[in-house]
Amino acid sequence: MRNKSISIGSVLIGILFVSLACSMPFSGQSSSDVKMTESALNFQGTALALRAQQATLDAALNNKNEPVSQPTEAPPPVTATPLPPTEEPTEKPTDAPPTPEPTLDIKTRIKKANVAIFEDIWGYSGLSGNRRVSMAVDHMGFSGGKVINTGDAYGTFKELLTGSTKWDLIVVSAESREGMKGEFWDYIEDQVRRGAGLVAEVYNLDNIGGGRISNLLQECGVGVQSDWYRQDNYDQLDYSILLLQPDHPIFNTPNSGISLVTPNIYWVGDAGDLLRLKSSGDAQMLAGLYQGHKSDYGVLASCMQERVIFQTFGTHDYRQDQTVPLWENMMTYALTNHFKYMDEQK
């Protein structure tokens, strides 16, 4: 066995010398040179295999009592497998109900609104041809709903308020010196509690504020501060009204540039009433006599989720090109918040 080991070693040495000689690089190799190189590499692989066998035989001779194990094959080389291209994870479909069809947009719903109007200057001297609420209504272009202006017909207005129609907006322009009184505010309050919007021009809250309108004023959060009146020297009364919140939608949507500082007096003596905020309700003052006063000396306020607007100055004491756009803005704002409120109640 020893001689066999030596013989194999000799063969190994010879093969290694040949392989080394053939693997040395040089320039100008011919095709035969390349073949010689390939043969040398094959010999080199054979030599390495014989060397492994020789090491195994030597170990067996040194320890005869241990079984001779056959050489194990080297594991195959690990090759890198390209990963498939990654994709964005997709959300697992849910069993949520389908989204319902969107409701009509607010502008379209306003066009189709049901509006009951009381405008008491229709038969008034010098004002019957200057119905500013009617002008604003015409400009808004209502269509598809029920829009009824009763003028100063109290009986017809009562029938509208107590009938079966679900009104979206109640408009009261009680500008004459008689005003809206008594039971009518019960009917109006019922409509507001049902969700209707309200725009009310009332100059005589100082006379009726303790009556049937008081519940509505209390819930709104406004009260009467005083009468806006100077009997001794009314011709020097400053009728100018300042916008306390000039960026508010009532002064900008859909009409902007509203100004009430250039009056054109029609009602001499009693200019209306001054409002103050109370601890109840959610009222905010929008216009008044003094810029720094946002809780008193007010003449225009909104409340009850912005569905209700109280105006305590006379429309015809100010320019038509300002008050007609203002009426349109007030009605638009009250209707917008009415529809939002009704959607929230569903």
C-alpha cells in the first residue's frame, strides 16, 4: 500500500507540473495552444480528485480499526435565482355597501326650493313698484319648487304657514309701520323647528319682543337692546351700518361689494331696533353701528345653525343696488344652511 501511495503521489506531481506549465499566460496563442490549455485544466481537475482520494487512503491506513468512508461529493454551487418583479399590494375587497348616488348639489336644491314670502309694502305709497324682496327672488331664478309671495295678505300667509307644504324658507319683510305680530310668530316658530330657514326683517322688536316671538329670540340668542330712534333730532341720526364680518358669505355670496354706509332715508324717525347677544343660542352679530361692538348695537344677526337671519333696519332706507343683492345673499345663505341641517338630520 505504501508503494501505491507513492506512485499516486508521483503521478500527481507530474500532472501539477504540466498544468502549471500550460496555465501560464502568454501572448499570441494559437488554436492548438488553446486546446493544450483546456487539456491542462482537465488534468488539473483530475489531479485534485486523485489528491482527495489519496488523503482518504492515507487516513484509512493510519487507523485500520475505523471504517473507510467514501469521499462525499461537494454540494452543487448555489446559483442566484432572480426574484419576480414586485407589485403594489392590492387592497382586499370589502363588503361595504355601494356608495349611494350623490344628492343634488346645493345650488340646484336652492333653485327647486319651496319659499313662502310675506312682503308688506305692496300697497304702500311710493313703494309698491319697488319690491326689493321680489326683485331678489326674481334674480335667484327659482324653478321647480313652490315660491309664493303673499304680499301683505296676512290671511294667505297664515294658510301657507299652517298648510301641508314643507317649506324650505320663510321670508318676512315686515317693513311697514304695522309689522308682523302675535300668532304668526307661533306659526313661523313651528316651521323653523321643523328645519325651515328664516329671513326676517322686523323693525318693531322693541314692541313685540316680549310677546310670541320671544321663544324664537331666546333660542336664537338675541334680545332687544333698545329702539334705534331719536325723536328730538332724527334728521341728525347716523343711519350708516358697518359690516362687522365683511368676509361673511351674507356679504359675498353670490353678490359681493355690499355696503350700507350710504343710506337713502325713507322711514323718518324710527330707524329700527338695536340687538344684543344673549347667553343662550348660537347667534352672531354680522352688522351694526360700531365696528368694535360684536355683541351689541347690532342690526343684522344669524343663528340656529345659521338657518335664521334677523334684520332690524328698514330695507328702503338704503340703496336698491345694495339691498336687493343683500336679500339674495341672505336667502341663499339661509337655504344653504337649511339643506345642510336637513341632511344632518337624516
